[in-house]
Amino acid sequence: MQYCPDFIETTRANDLYRTLEQETPWQQDVIRIYGKKMNVPRLSAWYGDTGKSYTYSGITMEPIPWTRCLYGLKNEVEAIAQTAFNSVLINLYRDGNDSMGWHSDNEIELGNNPIIASVSLGNMRTFMLRKVKSIDPNPSKISLQLAHGSLLLMLDETQHYWEHQVPKTKKNVGPRINLTFRFVL
């Protein structure tokens, strides 16, 4: 993994946040957990190349065409990651109640050893990692505070051996937008 806390300077990160917050067609998907339907506790949008749909947890997202803003950011992320991306999942965590539980981005359409590039905008939230339980039944956790304008690269076999989450918090936290760039086969 690589963490670049100052990937985007603050003024530009503020502008990107406002643009994405206002122009993104946010949707709240429904997920089935233990047979019960519930709203995913965050808002999302999927952008990408034509035909690059993405399915996770029973949700299939069809790509919205790239905007000039997102395409430019994609090019910057690709230069640092030294890999090509053809899609991005954008998530809006509105407050401390919005979250994502433990998971790995290991869907078949991402291929073997996918590189995931995560850009954070807005309020800082805790991002946690732990080894998968099949490797370590009592894994210790690593916590990162993902800063406004930061870039986190999950490289190599991260999705095989690690899970990650953005947990709920009772702290008074404001909204955060997270963009996870991916290459869908």
C-alpha cells in the first residue's frame, strides 16, 4: 500500500468536492443481508467506459459516461499508480452513520491482484484494514485517517489478504466523498 496525504492541494480539493457533491447523480442502493433488504448506508455513483458495469453484493451498476472533471482526475491518478483505470465508484458518506463494512474488492471482473486507487475529499474518516480471517482468525486492525485530498493505493495482493472498512462513528463528522478508481475487465 501507498498513502499520499497531499495528492491534491486544499483549494483544488475543495473545488473538486463541491463539483462532485453538486453534479453527481447520487443513488442509494438496496442490499440484502441475511435475507433482509436494507438501504446501503452511503450514496454512490458509478462512472466509466462504455460497457464496464460493476457488480458487488448483488448490486449491478451501469457506467455513467466520464465527466471532464473525473477524466482529468483519472489521468492524474493513473500517473501516480502507473496503471490504467476504466471506471470509478464514487461514494458519499453524509455523516458518521454512513459506513461500509468489512470487505475486499475481489470481484471477478476486477481480475487477479486489482489495483484500487482511493481519493478522499471532505471530512476525515477512519479507514481500517485487517488480514482476512482465513489467514488470521484474530486479526489486528490498522487504522488510517484519510485526509482531504489524499490518495491511497491498494496494490499487489492487498485484496487477497486484507479486508477494509469505513466504520460508523458517533463523532460529529461532516460529509466525505471517496473515489475508488478501478480497472474492470
